[in-house]
Amino acid sequence: MNMNKKISLAEASIVLSLIILSISIGVIGLKLSPNITILFAISVSILYVIIKRLPMSLINDGIVSGLKPGIIPIFIFLLVGALISVWIQAGIIPTLMVVGFKIISVKWFVPSVFLVCAIVGSAVGSAFTVMSTIGIAFFGIGATIGLNPALVVGAIVSGSVFGDKMSPLSESTNLASAIAGADLFKHIKHLMWSTVPAFFVSLILFAVLGMSNSNADLSEIDTVVNVLEANFSISAWAVVPILLMLICAWKKIPAIITILFNVIVGIVMILIQSPSVSIASIATMVEKGFVSETGNQEIDLLLSRGGIDSMMPTVSLIILTLSLGGILMKTGLISIVIESLVKRLSSTWQLIVITLFSSIGVNIFIGEQFLSVILPGNAFKDAYKERNIDPVVLSRTLEDGGTVINYLIPWGIAGSFVASTFGVPTLTYLPFVFFSLLSPIFSILSAITGIGVLYTEDVKKI
């Protein structure tokens, strides 16, 4: 049964507007938990199904189909929670912090964080991996020297997302090129039209803001280093798990296997460093998270984190968000809006801009990074072919509006992951994720000016 025949564009627009309005008022206006606002939005969508007298099976089917793409990310998040706690107890993250204190200038700390995360992200191809490993260490350093936590998180996320976007190992990059039917490396090369300007403007902004926030009290650094060295195993062996992760990425080993392998390596390091540590205590740490007991309140607050349980709030939000997205897809509310947009487009730049905002819209309504690429990609692919626009234009647009924006959505998978990993609310760090904010802007400028808009060989550039 085709649901779209029973739903008008006006109805779909009203329901979707009501949903986004309720979420916005709840999260931004009333400061409610995203879980509560998404649950209310689900109630609105169910009420619509009842009023419209659509089959009630759409609810269950929508939830099941919505959750399907989130199963792997949920499992990865649980493993990341375990990895964080293990890497702290094994001394890997404390070692990175100590090294960082000794080699990174406070004046250039923020832009340095952005650059390092971008480089490592390009090598690893996973923003989540970068943020949950060296990102935690950078966050700790920034907190210790008194920098704005939201600014530091913004630099970490911006660099990680850039690396993820430009890496041939990235799942999202491969997905965008595959959906658009573009060659992977041609896609990455074409990303430069929006990515390079966004990168350099972001770097300048981080440098300026970093210097303006560089009047930090450095007297605490020696104290912090001494505390870390006295309570954790600080050694060159900490580089081993990091190298193993890079090797796994280079060999294109799946993320689940890579993270699980590094958790095991970290546990082995703990047992070697402290043979008296029991398996039961390690198991508790993996589940509940690492609890720092150095006696230094700031360090204990900073390094008491991780564990499978720490990811459960994120998991619950993912389940609710994807359930909402699945219901909206099954009822046809989203697809009918996208299809109507395609029919109304009259120029190339309008098509590109609408594609961009459709990806952003899917991020807002569904909160899933991959679906923000898949749904608009499939909906607009034929329109690009009809206008003889090179597939790389579509793939780049999907990345600029889909991949990078999910980190800015409080109820999105990536946004909720960042918030739970660093303990900084999404709306607090959002203004500082310059790369994600600038990428769509430069994509729109490219569309309007025609710079970077390629056509197939049988059509002249216009």
C-alpha cells in the first residue's frame, strides 16, 4: 500500500512542522531532555496515524525499520564506553595528556587540537574513534589549563569530522560516493570546493579564539603532571594501542573488531602493570566506568568516566530518535515532502541547495547520519542525472548537509555521542564547531556561483 497517496503535502508539512516545533521548544526553550521531547514527537506521529486511520502496523514496522540502521552504531558506542575506561586505567590517555602538557604551547593549543584531530581522523577514518581517544586527552589538557570546554570540544569535533570526511577509510564518505554513483577518490577530490575553505576559516577562528583564551594559569600544570605520573603508568608503551588502531584502520578492519581488539590490548596492559588487579575489578570498570582516586579533585572529576553504562543515555536517545524517524518514513510524511520539492525545482543551484537542506532536515527529524545521506541521495539522484550534473556534486552536497551536521543535533546519534563523551551539552559546544557550520555555507556559495559545479562531458558548463 502506498501511503503517499493518502497524505497531502499540506498535511505532511503541518505534522513535520509541529514535530520540529515541539522538539525545539522542549530542548531549547524549556531545557527538557531530548529523550522527553522525542517521546512527545513520537506520540504526535502516532496520534496522526490514528486520526488518519492508517494501518496501526505502521507504528511497529516503522520502529523496527528505523532501528535497523542504528544497531551497529549502538554496539560501537557500548564498545567505545569500555575503551575509554580501559584506556584511562591502562595509562594511555594520561600518557597522552602528560606528553601534550610538555610539547603543546598554550597559545596555539586550540588550533593544534584541530589540526591533530584532522590528521589522525584522516588516517583512521572515524570521528568517533578520534574523539573517544586523543580527544579525551586534549579535553583533559584544555580543562586543566582553564580553556573554555565548549571551545576545546568544538576544535576536537571540527578536526575529527574533517578527517572523517576526507578519509577514504570513512564509512560516511564511502556511503555518500556510493549513493551518488561517484568514484570515491574523485568524490574526495571534489569535496575540496567546500571543505578546504571551511578548514582554513575554521583554523583561523580557532587560532584567534585560542589566543584570546590563552591567559590560563599554568601553575597547575606541573601539579597535574606530577599527580598523573604518581597515579598512572606513564610510559612509551602507551603508543602501542594507538599504532594498533592506525594499523587496523589502514587494513580496513571493521570498527567493531578494531575497538574490541584495543579494549583487549588495554586490559592486557592493565594486568601487566598491576598483576594484583582482579578480573572482577576490571570487569566492573569496563561496565561502570573508571573511577579516578588520585586525591586531586579536578583530575578525579576529569578522568572518572567511560564504561558501558555511561553510554546508555545515548543509546536510549538513539532508540527513540530512530523510532521516530522510522515512523515518519513508513507513513510517507518525509518522502512526500522531498518528492514535492524535486518537482518544483527549475535551476541547478536550487537543486543543490534543496538537496543540502533536505539532508539537514533528515538529520533534524531522524537524527541518523547515514539516513541523512541515503534518503536525499536516492530522492534527488535522478534529478541530477536529468540535468547532466556530475555525481560528485550530489555526493559532496550530501556530505556537506548530512555527514557534518549530525554532530550539531542534540538528539542526533553523533551529537548525543559527543555530549556524553565530553559532558558538554550539544547546544553549548555547537557555536564552536566551525567546520560543520561553515561546510554548508561554502556548499551554498558553490551552488550559487557555479564554482565547483561540474557537468558530464556532453554538457557545457554554464
